[in-house]
Amino acid sequence: MKKQPEILQVSFGSIMPWEKNPRNIKKEKLEKLAESIEKYGLFQTLTTWKENGKYITGGGNMRWQAMKHILKWPADKLIWISLNYPESEKEKIELALLDNMIFGIYEDAKLAELIFPYREEIKLEDFEVNLKQPVDLKALLGEFAPAGGEEDPGDPGEGAEEGEEIICPKCGFKWLK
């Protein structure tokens, strides 16, 4: 990308989810996400680019889904976005990956020490953290590549978590039961 992103406010109704988003969320997690947005506000911008007069979410799709389907945000509500200028499909994919990339991991002992004095005050079941190492995409593609060493990663649905897919009849939003 040659142009730096801009941070701006736009109407919620001018934002659409990226149809190629490879992430999904279970309904119960979507509801928890909506509760956290309602309680703490939306403190992270959506990562977007513009297509056909709409802002497309490359990062923040799950937040968008929670605001749209659980919180029922009105189309005229203003929301902060990071408007990016990808010049190719490759750059759109990179933006989506970067928005969800984990650059650091929690040190479990330090995290426990930090939280312990407040364990009775914080509703611990409302929070989840990842204490594992990030997944290397090259290794992931190697795991799902067809026999014979071809570069094609095969069906992206292979290896997906078990669960019934539910589709909203009104808007088409999908989640796993």
C-alpha cells in the first residue's frame, strides 16, 4: 500500500462485512463480544477499505456482526474506522491477517499475578486469553496441502471445527452452533 491509512468516523450503515472473511464465531461468543462492546464501548477501530461506495471490514468482522445482529446498531450511528488503501487482493488479505495477528503472548505467571488481587471483583468467565504460540501460516498450508506437494491448500473447510452452521434467514449472517 502506498497510501497511509486514515482514521475517520462514518455511519454504521455504510460498512459491510468482507465476504471472504475466513473467520467464524459461535453464537455464544458473539453474544459475549456484544456484551463487552456494550459495557466498555468500541475502543478498537474496524480495519476497512472502500469498494462500490461502501466500507468493507478487513478486520473487525466479528465486532461488526455483534453490533449489527446483537446490539442492533442503527445505520446512522457514527463509528470510527481505519480506512486503508489496498491496491490488490493480496494486500486485502494481508490487512485482514494483520488485524488479527498476535504479536505477543501472555506470560502466564505474570498474568496470574496481575489478576489475582482482583479475582473476586473481575468476572473472570467474561475473558479469555491465548497462552499458546501463534500459528505459522506456512506450516498451516503445509498441513492442508494435497498429497504430491502442490501449492493449492485444498478445501478451506477441511479441518474446521465441528458444529452446525446456522444462517440468519433475514441477513444471511452465519455462525456455528
